[in-house]
Amino acid sequence: MPTHSLAPHPAQVTDHAARRGVGWAFLAAAGVWILYIVLAFTVSADYEEALVDASHALDTPVNRLPAETLAEIGQDHPWSYVSAIVLLLAPAALILATRRAAAVTGDRWGPGLAWLGAIVWWGYLLLNLGLVTDPRDLPPLTRDLDVLTVPLVSVGSVLALVSFVVSAWSLRRHGCRRVASGVAALVAAALLVLSVVASVSSGWDEPVPPVGLLPAELIVGVALLVGTRRNQAFVSPSGGRRR
């Protein structure tokens, strides 16, 4: 009697590989934030403490400290620049993840918003680069960081979080780990709303933080990897179905 092969269709294998790629990309994006947090509590710990001390001394929120003060503190703690280098990678990692998701779902808004957020974020970091110069002779826009920090960081963060929400929801609509993708989108959306409320409640002294991406990226990244491995576990390398 004729038998039917149980080997997976090539298109199915390709789809599984694409989903794994999306999962690894989002885990890499989350890894950037984990690395940043680790550095903040280790290499940059003295720098963060110096910022708090200056905030108390000047009776000014940390994000409203004069650029001259930021330059002096940064030059006294040069290892803090390592964290800044890591922050450069965060937008790039999100762009990569949303582009890989778009290759599966066909969504264009996610990568587009990720690019807009990256432009704002990199522009902000470029202004911070001016802090390595003479504190008494800072570049024009750098000396206005006390006014620009909150709006620039907030806009970049909002764009990044919305980009993730759009990409995760597109994965859900495409059938890629529907529950986990939906939960990740809702988590990111909830963190965005809470962050905006907290920022407004502070009188705009605190920006919307981009690190809110971390838990949502972990959820969708882990779910995609675990899901594709479970699906492939039902098919043996020889084409027979596992029991």
C-alpha cells in the first residue's frame, strides 16, 4: 500500500527557522538592556551615585542637572561611558528584531517606528558626546541637555515601545505564539501607559524609560524559541513522527 511521508514540508521548515530568528533577535534586544542594567549597578555605580549627590546638592532632579555638572561628573567617572556605548546598541537591536518579525508577518509599521525611535535616541546620545569636551565650553545643544533630556528620551522611548507593540501584535495576528505575543504586546503597552503617567506626575522631571522593553522582549523571544522547538520535536530527523 502507498505510504505518505511525514517529513515536514520545506515551507514549514523555513517558517520555523524564521520564527527562531525572530525569537533570537528579541532575546538579543533584551540582552542589551540586561547588560546595561548590570553595568549601571557595577561599572557605572559610582557615576550614578555622583548624579544623585549632585541632584541633592543643587536641589534639582537628576534629569534636570546642568550640562556643565554632567560633564564634570562624567569626566570624573570615565568608565560610565561604557554604559553609553551599550545604549547605542539598543535601538539597533530593536530594529533588527522588528525587521525579522516583519519578514514573517509583512508588517511595515514596526520597523518604521523602530527607525524613528532610533534616530531620536542616537541624536540624544550624540548630544551627550559633547559632554567629553571642556565643561566651560560645551557645544551649543549639549549645554541645553537639562531641557532636552526628558523630551528626547521620552519620545525615543515611546516610539520604541509602540514599535514593539505593533510588531508583537502582528506576530499574534500571524499565528506566531498568539498568547505569548499578545501578552508581550499588552505588557509593553501597559508599561508605556504607566511610564507616561509617572512622567506627567513628576512634572516632566522624569522621562519615559526605554528599559520597559525588557520584560516584553523576553516574553516574546522565549515563547518563539520554545514554541518552534516543541513543534519540531514531533518530527524526527528521518521524517518519522516521534512518539
